[in-house]
Amino acid sequence: MIKELITYPDERIKYVSADVRKFDDELFELLENMHDTMAHHGLSAIAAIQIAIPACAVVVSSEEGVMELINPRIIATSGESTHEEESAYYPDFKAPIKRHDMIKVVYENRYGELCHANIDGEFSRTLQRKIDMLFGGTLLDKLDKKRQKEAEKLLSKRIKKRWWPF
């Protein structure tokens, strides 16, 4: 089922997501809703918190297909580079963000089996952004204080225009 994405200024994005402990039909339904919502909105990845469910679950498209990562944790990193990023939470906003080039992730699949993966490139940056969201972080949190204030000011103006066109 397609769910509504939460967007700025909805503060629920800052909730810290709880680890998934039950690998059951309720989790399977959440994952299917995430797949449906991601496809409907044309996203390459989605964290459960983006549909206001504070559970540590991420669905992400990769070259090999769609991956489901439950309780993902980054356990190793290498390299850094800066790239323009955007987020469905901040519509029509981009910012240069520094991320690791390669990450090693441990996670569980939908059946609770422990998995790991070495991930690099754009896929790595996307997954890092989604894992940040699981812990209450957004791309604005990656900016210095001055750029955060500038971005918040710009985003607030856009919100006012959307709701008050005069």
C-alpha cells in the first residue's frame, strides 16, 4: 500500500528509529508498503521513518535489484568525497554533502538472517543518507551551522509560498 511521505517541516523525521525485533507479517507488510511507496514516488531508496514508522528498516535499489536492510549498521568506512545530495524530505533542495566512498554494512534480511555487504559509489551515499535518517539525522545535519541556517531560511520561505501564495 502506498503511504504518504513526510516532508519538511514535519519533525517526525528526527525520531530515532527502534531496532526491529520481530521478523513477522507486520514487518513484511511494512516492507511491502515501503516498496510500493518508493516506486510510486520514483525514489531509489526509502527509510521507514519517511512514512512515519520509526523502525530500523531501509529499502534501496541497487544494480543487483532491490535490497531490504533491517537494523543496518555501518561497521567500516574508507575514503571521502563531496557530492550534491537531495532528499524527498526537502523537496527541491540540494546541498553538497561529504560522505564516505565505501562502507561495510551489517544488517538483517526480512527473515532475521545476519548479512553484510561492501558498498561503494552512489549506492553507498544513498544508503548512508537513509541510515542517518534511522537515527534522526537529515542532510541538513551534515552542513555547518551557517549553511544550516541559510538552508532553513530558504526552506521556510518555500513552505510559506506553498501555503500562503500572496
